[in-house]
Amino acid sequence: MIRIVIAIVFLLAAASAGAQMYRWVDKDGKVRYGDTPPPGAKTSSIKAPQSGGAAPQAPAASSKDAKKGPLTPAEQEQEYRKRQAEARKAAEKAESENQSKNDLSEACARSKEYLGTLNSGQRVARTNPSGERYYMDENQVAQEVAKAQQAVQKSCK
């Protein structure tokens, strides 16, 4: 008698595992899944997951790969290393672009600061090749302002 009860329990569990699954959107706009949707909900039926979890499917092979068949472990390793190298190159390129942007923004800030200093009306000092300090006259300041404006336009695009 106990064997019959256990067999019935297993049969009921197996039947519920093969039950139909549904997908619907609730009144809050959230997607819900279940075996019994609420009445009046617009549902779409989906396959129930297999017990024990389905094995992930391999990505679709190209026609070239389909002719050769499955890859050998050595070929898989080669493909893996190729993907790693491509990812490394992409990361280096992104880092290089990021560094260029940072350098350009720093150059922009320095150019604007220098232009502000030149336009402030304060005397601007320089050192000559012999190491002596001198102050720029109005013509020299005007030339430096023109150069600084060009640098701002170039680096602050």
C-alpha cells in the first residue's frame, strides 16, 4: 500500500513538472511568469524549464565551422586566446582614448588659466636664457594673448 502511495506522489510531481507556463504583464506593468495567470490577463504560453535545468546551448556556428565540425581543445584554446587578445587591444584603445581626452582637458584648463593671467592686467614676469627675470611689455603681452587664445581654441573644442 505504501508503494502505491509513493508511486502516486511521484506521478503527481512529474505531471506538475510538465505543466504549461504562462507569461503576462500585471497591472503595474511588470512581467510575471507562472502556471496559473490571473483571470482576464493577456497571456502568452512559454515552455516550462526542464527539470534539473537545461544545458546552455552553444552559439550558432558559422557555415565555415559547420563544415569542420566541433572544435578540438587546441582550437578552442586558440580561439580563446584570440578573443583575449582582441579584448586586450580594445581595452588599450579605450584607455588611450580616455588618456587623450584627459590630456586635452588639462591642456584646455592650463590655456584658459594662462589667458586669464595675461588678461588680468598684472605684470607678467619671464626669465631670459641667462636666468635673469624681466617683465613683459605691452607688445609682448599682446603677442602672448594671441598665442594663448589660439591654444584655447585648439585644446577646448
